Amino acid sequence: MALADGLAHLALAAITVLAWLGLGSLLLGRGPTVSDSVLHLLNRVGVGALAFALLTFGAGWAGLLYRVGYVPIFAGAAILGTVESGMWLRSAARPQLRHWATWQLALLGLLAVYVVIDAVATLAPISSPDALLYHAADPALFVKAHTIFAIPWNSSSYEPFSVEMLVLDGFLLWDHAQGAFAPLLLALVALAAVSGFAYRVAGRSAALLAGAIFFAQPFMVWEATSTFIEPGLAVAVALAGWNLYRFASEQERDALVLAGIFAGGAAGVKYVGLIAAVILAATAAVFFRRLLNYRAALSFAIPAIVVAFPWYLKNALVTGNPFYPFIFGGLNRSAASELSATTRSFGYGHAPVDLALLPARLLAAATPFDGGQYLSPLFVIFAPVGLLLRHARRVIEIVVGGVFVYLLVWFVTTQQARFLMPVLPVAAVLAALGILALAAEARLGRVLAVTVTTGALLVSLGASLVYAKQFVPVVTGAESHDQFLYEKVSNFEGVQWLNRNLGTRPRLATDIWALLYLRMPYVTFGTQGDLLPDDAGPKATRAFVVHNRITDVAVLDGDVARRRQVGYLPARLIARVPVRSVQSRTRGHFGPLHYMLVYAIGG
Amino acid sequence: MNLLRAKTPPPTSRTEAARIKHHRPQPSLSGRDRTKLRVRRVYLLAVVWVCVGSALYAIEVLKLVRGLG
């Protein structure tokens, strides 16, 4: 049964890509096009994904999130996509694998292994904390209500939500696992864009190396399979970059329009995508300054603004601040200060010496960058080596300059490895060029390039297999979903208790993060105390309970501030549920046993 | 366009080359030698960086392996 379900999910995931291609082909049928057949195909897939995200967003605000409405559109687009892909396959040149070198076949095989690893990890029930808190939890709320609404307890839900819309599409199509496939599919499209672009600028070897550097790493396995949004950033930036390059090399103005669409798409995935889009545009302006004129600038800027606009307009209408909760603020004082402290808590510091030590720390001690230890070292080691290519040095200097500016912004804002994703596609191509340039230079260079690349890919494969191994029992049916969630989700015992004992009628206020699996209506006090600050007194606490029509409260016994606030209410303790936090899913590390305290209000 | 392949430099006429040679003081190293030297330096720098980077990453790998244990 588990196997049949898994295969059905995989089949629907493949059909989802066809649906993206179908809708993209429909929209670009009479619109902008490029003469590069691979880029044209990927443009259609990318535009289709963007269109589905924006359609879902629009349908959500119109209160039209119904399976009966979504499935026919999905099916029609998938049929069109099947026809389009069939035509493309008939005209595309077949790869002559027998002419490939052994190491090239090995890299292709490695990428195939990673696709399997990623598919297995995605098929497991959603268990990453951020997905449980909002990436998956919010789309689940929208599907249940058939409408999109503001979620004031989590400021992250005001970020542009394009990838979450595609996750929502998966929920509409079938279930949580189907939704979780959206980021993986985007990562695969990004892989195709990275390899395709590298192939165009430097041939097959560069394509395979760039693809392996980008995709064959535990960091990407984690990103693509945890219902995160960053793969959406990668694909948008990769396609925008490739189209910009196309404009620079072939002067196809349509490529500029498409680049604008994808730059807007990046800005519609998360605020960090807006930063990436602006830096990409500035880098491109330097790159082809001789081609730059008023019309070219507008050809890029107008589609970018049109595609990104709905997300910022929504925030402006809902909160009065298009960049809520950043730039113009809007959070209460303590929440704003906690959000700022949290975003600045990653990494080692923001001093110039920390910037100078950044490459060394990313290689040797990257854990404080939140998952940075799983990032492939090949980006940092080999991307600068690309400067060995003397005849392309000017181009590479400009691109490295753009990457450096992005890194600088990343360094001064929030040093989370995940937000490096927008530069990973271009860093992968640079690193592939660096490896090939070093190998071509002399015997020592060749030995080093081969040894270091092989070593890093093998270490990455080992780490990825260790990570994916934890998902195999539940995917094969050897472990039950509940048992898996007990082991991987913090305080899941508490969630199960609430579902079992409170049913679906009460309205719960809670401070636990595993919101995706709660069956009853809920609010939280706010991820940073957005709705009820930690230091709020009796009056504000009672107002919070009345305003949100709270009937029950579930808080962890270590949350002293919330326990104090429960004391301001006419609350009766009805249960002390033993729970434990998960400190490492992969290593199976748990925190000490503690309690979730459940109170009935007014009883 | 293939970034891995160098473009052929534009041909310089013999008279132009002779003129340049005539008017320029003879350097101890020719332009070509200096380019070669610069290339060599960049290459050695790249080799050193790759070695240092790999050694640094080896520290991270050791920590990951220990963490698993």
C-alpha cells in the first residue's frame, strides 16, 4: 500500500511538471520566446509554475480554493503539457551516452541517485519545524477554509508566498506529501537550468559538473525535501540569469522580458528574492552596459514589477506596509526586537573580521549558519578559481562581483545558509568552470581538481544517504506515520493528545510549533509574540483571549511568560501531557522529558 | 560561445609590430613573459587556495563524522 501510494505521488509529481509546462506554453504561445530550445522549454515550465502560484493566490483571496475547481485546470494544463513535451522530445537531440567519458557517466549516475534520495525523503510525512509552523501549515489552513486570509501570529506568512501556493496546489490535488513535492520539482527545474546554462557556455563536462555541484549535496537534499521555499528562489534566479545572458549574447529582446518575469518571480517567493532580483538586474546592467537603453530597461522592469506586485499589494492592503514586518515595521516593540535578534543570531558576527573569515568558516565551521555544514565545499573552493579563465575573466569578474554584493547583503542581514540559495546556481557554474580551468592548467592542477571534487562529492553522498536513511522505514511502510512523527516532530505527543481529547470544536491558543498536525482551529501567541508579547499584562492577555475566542490553552511548562499569563485568566488545568523536543531528526537526539500544560478557559 | 576556449587574438601587422618594438624601451621581461608570469602566479594562488580550502573542509567532515558517532 505504501509503495503504491508512493508511486502514485511520484506519477502526480511528474504530471505536475507537465501541467506547469502546459500552462506556460499556453501563456507564452503568442508571447515572448527565445530561439534556444532548452531555455524555451524551461521558460515555459517556469512561467507555468509562476502562473499556477499566482492563480492559486488569486483564487484564494476570492474564496475559491476547491478541489473541484483546481483539478480540471490542472488536468487540462497537464494534457497540453504532455503534447508539448512530446513535440519537444521528438525534435530534441538524443544524448549519445556511449561517447561520454566514464567520469561523465558517473556524474550522471550520481545525479540520478540524488533524485531517488530526494524522492524518498519527500515521500515521508512533513516533519521539518519551519514547514510545520508555516510553509505547510498555512497552506493547510487555507485549504481547510477554502480561502486565503492573513495569519497575524506569524510574521513570516506575510512574506511573498509563491512556493507555498504550489504546495497548496499539491494539497488540493491530493495530500500533504503531494504538496511537499512542489519544492523538489522546483529544485529539479533549477538543476536543469544550471546544467543547461553551463552546457551552453562551456559544454557537457561543465554541465555535468555544475549540476553535481548544485544538486548533489546534503544541503540541497534538505532544502528540496523539507517543504522549504528556497528552491523557488534558485529556479527563478537561474532562469532570469540565463535569459539575461541570452539577451547579452544574442540580443534577443524577448529574453529580457522573460528575465524580468523570473526576476519578479524571485521577488514573489520571499523578500530575499527581491534583494536577489535587484542585485541580478544591477549586475546585468554592468554586464551589458553597451546594450543598455531606456527600452531595454523597461522590457525587464515592467514584467518584473507586474509579476511581483500582487504580493506587495496584498501586504500594503492588509497591513499598510508592503514589506511587512520589515523596513516600515508594524510589529509590536518586543516582537520586532525579537525578530531582529533572531535574524541577526546566525553566523559568528557582523564585524569586518567576520567577513574576512567567512570563506574559512563556511568550509570548516559552518554550523552557526543554520545547516551551513551541509553546504558543498566545492562552491567556496572552486568558484574563485574560475578567474583562471583569462579570456573570460572580465565576464567572470562582473559575475563574481554580483555574487559578492549579494553575499555582503546576506552577511549584514541574516546569515542563514538557506538564503545563499539565490547565488548557488551561478556559483555552481563558476565552480564547474574553475574545476575545468584548474584541471586544464597543469598536472598538479588536474590531480587536485579531480581529487578534491571526487572527495567532496563522496562525502556529500555519504551525508545525504545518512540523512535520507531516516525516511526509508516510513516510506516503505515498515514504520507507521504516527511512530515516525513521534520520533521526528517536537512535542508530537502533545499534538496527538489535543487531537484525541479536544476534538475539532474548541479554539486553541498554543506556543507549540507542530501546527500542521493540529485538527482544531488554533492561534498562537505569535512566533515572536506578535499577537501577545511575553511581557503583556492581565488586560492585554484577557483581550487576546476574548478577541480570538479562545476556549483552551496549551503551553509548554518551560514557557514561564505564558504560564504567568494563563494565571491572569479564569483557566482550569485539565492535563499535564509528557512531551519531548526533537533536537536532531537525523541523529535521533531528543531533549529532556517535559510537560505540555492544557487549560480550559472559563470552566 | 564557449568560455573554456580562448579566442584567437587579432593579427597585428608586421609594420605595426616593428613600430611598437622600435618606440618601446626594451624591458627586461617581454610582455608575453610577464603575462606568463602573471598566469603562473594566479595558478599557484589557485592551487594553494584549493589545498587550504580542502584542509579546512576536512575539519568540518571530521566534526560531522564525530557527531554521527
